[in-house]
Amino acid sequence: MLPTNLTEALNAQFNNELQAAHAYTAMASYFSGKGYHGFANFYLIQSREEHVHAMKFYHYLVTMDEQPVLQALTEPRNEYANALDVVEASLAQEKSVTANIYKLVSLADELQEHATLSFLDWFIEEQMEEEKMFRDMIIRIKGIEEGGEYFLKMDDEFAARKLEE
């Protein structure tokens, strides 16, 4: 069993990952409504990835003889000004997740919970990749017109994205 404060923090992150999945589904809906089905696919895959992340926390808690506790999700943001607004919101969300992971790492280190530290290593690497991906997307989108030829090429590119397992 884990210290109570660490279990609570891990459960909070389990729910944060579910909330992130919820938010990415809303972002997918925004793009579907605009007819950009490749971008919608990108965000639906992103949502599924966040759910996979949540389940990693679920299974870790169970492995450590703790109970995963589901909390209510809040309504995600559903309106955006444009594609750039969505991608910038995505980066902000990932930065928030990264900060939460770092807090978990600090807490696990303080409590000398080495198994938890080992478990969290994967998330640190993942967050570095996620933030870079959205920073790169922002650079690409800033240089083009939404709905223009290159934007539609990106839409086609994102339509081919598959869930990596």
C-alpha cells in the first residue's frame, strides 16, 4: 500500500488524464463541425491516448493494492476561434499535465516511493513528446491560412494517424 497523500495524488492524475481525454474529444468535435475530419481524427486519437494514460494510473493503483477512484468530469471548452486556438489550448493542457506529473515525481521522491518513481518515468518522456508535437503544430499552423492548400494537406496527413499501442 502507498501513503495516503500519494494515493490521492495518483487518483487525481488518473482523473486528470480522463479529463484530458474528454477535452480532446471536444476539440475533435470542433474540427468535425468545420469539416476538417483529419484534424478531428487527430484529436480523437489524442483522446484515446489520454484514456490509455488514465488506465496506466488505474492499473498502477490496483497493482499497489489501492483503489482507483473516479471523479466527475467537468464540461470541456467547446468553442474555439480557429484551428490555432485549438492547438494552443492543447499545448497549454499538456503543459498542465506535465506540471502535475512533476509534482507527483517530487512527492514520490520525498516519500521515497521508488516503484512510483519508476512508474512515472514513462510519463515524463511522454510529456516531452506531447509538448514538442503541439509546439511543432503551432509553428506549422501559424504560417498558413486555415482552409488553405497546406492546411488541407495537414488535414489529410492527420486523417492517416492511428493509435500507437
